[in-house]
Amino acid sequence: MHAAYAALTALADPDDASETRMTTTTDSPAHAEHERGATPPGLHATLHAPAGAATLEAMLQHFRLLEPVFDAMPDIVFFVKDAQARYALVNRALASRCGLKDKLGLLGKTAEEVFPQRFGRIYTAQDQSIIAQGSPMIDQLELHLYPARQPGWCMTSKQPLHDSRGEVVGLAGISRDLQADEGTHPAYSRLAAVVQHIQANFVQPLNMPHLAAMANMSIAQLERYFHKVFHLTPRQVLLKTRLDAATALLVTHEKVTDVAALCGYTDHSAFTRQFKATVGLTPTEYRALLRTHHVAAHPASHGAAKLSM
């Protein structure tokens, strides 16, 4: 995998591949508040079209050089879309995420046409906003539903593509599955203890001095190592833990206010805003989506299930 990252770095910017933007946001492209993130070196650089590329087709020729490398990365989704937000180039991981065996099945379609309707509509609106505004979206924490309808967390970046006149002719994007690099960092055991503490006490506000003391680090060191090992900030780990709990509780609890309180939110409106900003749906919409897919997958049991909801 490291060799693949190195190849991407060289292809993206052979003169200075180390210069990448590393920020984290859970907001929209136009109003994002960025923090330092930990996307692997070279990945953001690959989203930029080569200088002098006058048309989208010329840019696609460049991006096709990266396609075999991205095809070898099962935890990285890579795509290029045209000005109508239609897929023009994708890798195997994206086809797999959409439940397809052939990448060609995605070309010419929008996200709205290939993802579950409510999620797809959010992704397409996101694409249209980036194309209309010409503003990038860097390292947005997102919750996705995978082919088996299992939720999974990703860090997604999208970069508008400009032609020789400065017009936006499409966008390029990367979505990286979040997985902790267990055992690969000497500070992992100390960090793992902090993560376990956050997960066990997620209803409480984040206490950074206490967490830093637990790990025998300064706050700056703790944040830096979290970026390096988990690709998330401590605040994002807390957010992720709370929303993981919320997605499970929404199945068993009817009242959103109850779920908000159980997940550490004193204001259920704030919970709803944070949930929608990260997941793309309100808690009520997310629960309806899960129930819709449950009924579709188990039609024979729908009558019994309906009585218990």
C-alpha cells in the first residue's frame, strides 16, 4: 500500500509531491471550518488536474494514468465527474461500494442514480454545489451505507476541475475508508486507552487536558498522534462514537429527543443539525431509510416487524 501511495505522489506532482492540503471539516463546501487532518501524503495532490489541460477529456487522460493505482486500493474510492455531476472515471472500489462488478456500469450516471435515493440526492447536490461555486471540499467526515447496508465511515475530498478559461468543467474526488492502523505506531497502546475512554464516556463533553494526561502527552502531541494513527481528531472520535450510538439507538427508540439525550446532547436540535451535517439525513430520515431497506430485504417478515416498531 505504501508503494501505491508513493506512485500516486510521483504521478500527481513529480516536482513537489509533499505539498498537500490536510484539513478536516464536517461542514458544507462554502462554509467549512478546516482543521489539520491526516489524509495519506499524495492523495489530495492527485485531485488536481495537470497545468495546461484545456478540456475535461485532456484531464481524463491524466487521471487515467492514476486509475490502475487506485484500482489496487480497496479502501480508497476515486472518481472524476463532468459538469453535470456524472461519473466520467471511477475505480473498482467505487463500483464495489455501489454493488456493481463492472466499473462501466457507473459511467454517465450521477450519484443519485446509483446510491440509495436519499443518500444519492445528498451526494449529487454536494457535487452540484462544488461545481457551481468552484470551491473544494477537503476531508469531510461522512457516514455511508455500503452494499450490505452496513454503515461505514469515510473521509471524502472533492476538487473542482477548471479548464484553460477558468470554467469549472467537472470535479475529482477521493473517499477513504477510516480504519485504525493498529499496532503500527509506538504510541498506539496509549492512544487506544484514550479512545476506549472516549467511547465509554461519550455522553460527557471532551476533556482534552484529562485525555492528554491519560496518554502522558501534551494536548498538541495527543492531537498530532491521533491524526497520524486514526486519521481523526479526538473531537471527531467523540462525534463518530456518538453518531455510531445514535444510528443504533434510532432503530430501537421512537423519540429523537431520547436518542439525543442518550448520546450526550442536551439540545436535540443541535443533535439533529450535527447528525444531518455528517450523515446527510436527519435522524428521522435515516431511520426511515433503514426501515425501508429492511422491508425490501425481508418482505415476508414486514407484517410482524411493523407491529413491533
